[in-house]
Amino acid sequence: MAVVRALFSANITPTLVINAGELWDADDPVVRQHPEWFSDDLDAIARRTRPAPVMEEATAEPGVRRATRKSA
């Protein structure tokens, strides 16, 4: 049985969800209708997560005073 890997994630219909990197049977009707959505290169997709950006806090917590300077 040949398999292919999904190239992207999408909700096609309420009952059809494609997740990037998911393996699908190459004979599946969805794969046959939309071969451009899949790759037979099983190493084509490598899932990576980026670290969350560091967010600067603009306000102080309740009860905490912020240090401020008066502008000239």
C-alpha cells in the first residue's frame, strides 16, 4: 500500500480535515482528486515550531507601580 503525505492543513468540509504531515493512502479518493495537495516524498514535510515571541509588558500588575520618568 502506497502512502502520501499532506502538504498543508485545511478544513475542506466539516467532515474532511487535512493536517500537514499526515499520511494518507495513495488510493484515497481525495488524494486521487487533488494530488497537488500531497507528496509521495515522505521526508517533504518536517514539522517545526517556532518559539513564541517575547512580549514586553506595557502595564504593571494590579497594585504594582511602574517606574516612570518625567519628560523634559
